[in-house]
Amino acid sequence: MSAIGLIRRIVEGCGSLDNIAAEVQSFGAKRVLMVTDKGVYSLGLTKGAEAALASAGLELCIESEVPPEPTQAQVQAIFDKAVGFNADLVLAIGGGSAMDTAKLIALMLRNDLNVQDLLDGKRPQSRKVPLIMVPTTAGTGSEATPNAIVLVPEQNLKIGIVCDLMVCDVAILDAKLTAGLPQAITANTGIDALCHLMECYVSKKHNPLSDGFCLRGISLIARSLRRAYTDGTDLAARSDMLLASCFGGIAIAGSSTVGIHALSYPLGGRYHIPHGLSNAILMPYIMEENAPYCLERYSDIAKAMGLDTAGKSAEEVAQMLVKELYELNRFLNIHCDLKAKGITLDVVDELTAAAAKVTRLLSNNPKDLSPDDMKRIYRRLIADNA
């Protein structure tokens, strides 16, 4: 099983989930815990996998109650139910919440741990069951990351649990599962993937391994996000987005996200704005803030996005890139009525205090964001999304 922070194998292509039984049997597993959510389950996206596993004579337990943005207590309750089945493999089919929950369950199974232990920093020596991930959205890259996000209501904050043992053994990227995504989800998750790639590329922890995945992923998104948004049945574009999302997850495993995610967490933690949307609305503001501190890297990103940089200074290229990001959000109709969510200028200090606690990410940001910087960004965000 994977233990070094990188996926052992990626299986990519339309219809690749059809071979799920063989993937499971390659680990010698006989009892499969499938973790998904109501939306994915009700749409029938797990039916093919269920039938394939049943035909192979494998025992299956389905946990289909993973909620969006699950709390610590909800993850613990799902784990408690899973323990009784005694699974010898965990299979996740879903978006980021289902995959994050599956990772935590796989880590805790047979390791005498609970969610609070993980939040307290306790980590096992090994993961005792294999983990297969099948994303149904192209954005979180959770199938490739060592991270799992848990909402802790008492702190009004989402907290990232990080452990290399949570990186899955096999990721199956089947674009057919994403063909029916609504435009809004395609947009929000697509920008989330772009955030991962751009943030990891400018992070203080960037490295040659993550750099390669970042630039390739950015180029895939640049050529395909608008197409996937405009025509959800464009499977070539959907495949590009799934691969780019996975590359973003691999980059996170080797580098780190930065200010976009740090300022995003309080928006989701207290005000329950979906993770992809909160990242998307913050993206151009943070990228604009960081521009003077990583001009050369912004030039690389601009070229990966296919922008014409010939004859332009580094400053001009950075400005062009930031403008492109604002325009991309407009094309994708990304907007959030923050006032309706209770986010007004009155809560800027509260948001800033919460974001300042996300030092794991802020410490990697190209610019050292001061409280005044964060307040200014939140004020701009609120003014533009009123």
C-alpha cells in the first residue's frame, strides 16, 4: 500500500470503472466498503461498480450518507458504522467529501484511532487496508492528496488532517462519471483544481516534481474548462479536467496550497460556502496580491495557459494573467451572494482572525499576508460579491 505520499497507479479513460472488480481482487480483498454520498448514489453512478463487484463474488457494504462538508462528528459516526463490517478494502466513489471521509476511515480501520485522535496529531505507523478512489467531480484532487478536510463546528473552521498514508493505492479516472455534472459544479470544481495547481506552483515549498504536474495540469484546464462548462457531454474535455484535477492533488502531496485556501477555510467553516466556490471567488484576489512576489512563476503559468507573452515585461505578463483569471470567473458565471450568507463588512475581523490560524498554508504563501492584507482582501471580496 502507498506510504510515500504518491499514488501507486492511475487508471484513466472512459469506462475504466468497468474493471473495478479486477482492481479490488489484485489486493486479495473480499470485503469492500464503498463510501459515497446521496447525490452520487441516487444518480446511479455506483450501480455499475456494485454489479461488477457482486458478479465477482465480493461482499459489499455501501455507506451512502456522506454529507457535503462533513463535520468531525459525522465522519466519526460513519466510521463507527463501518467498523462492524470488517472491510479489507475501502472504495470511494464521489466528490471531495466522500473521498476525504473514505481516506479517514481507511486510516482508522484496524488502527485503534478515532477522528479526534487524528485532529490531535496522532498518526498510525501504517494503513491496514487498501484504498481505491474514483472521483465524480474534477476539482478537489482528493484521490491524490494526503489531506482530508473536516469541519469542526466548535471552531467555525475546516481543519486539514494530513498523513501520507491517506494517499490512495489506485485512482480510477472515468470521465463518464462526470458527464452529467451541472454547469455550476463544473465551474466551481474546475477552478478549485486550477487553484491547487497555481498555488502549488508559487508555494514556497514548490519543487521540480510538483512543478511538472502543475504546469501540465494548468495547460489541460486552459484548453478544456470552458469546453466542459459549455458542453457537459464533451468527454475529451471532461477527461482533461479529471487528469488535471488529479495532477493538482499530486502537486499538493509534494508542495502545498497557499493563501487562497487559507482565506477560503473560514468562508466554508462558519458560513458553509462550498469549498470549490469559496476558492473560486477568492482566486483572482489572492493571485493579484501575490503577483509582485513571484513574477517569473506567473510568467510560466501564463504560458501554460496559452497567453501571448511575447514582448511583454514580467510585470505586464503578471497583470495579463490576473486579468485572465477575473475573466475566466466571469465566463463561468462564478458568483456568491455573500450578504445572503451573512457575510458583510461587520465580520471581516472575525474572518481574518480565523484565516490567520491556518498557518500551515499561510506560511507557504509567496507574500507574508498581514492581518491588514487579509482584511483588505475580504473587504474587496465582499464589495464585489454583494
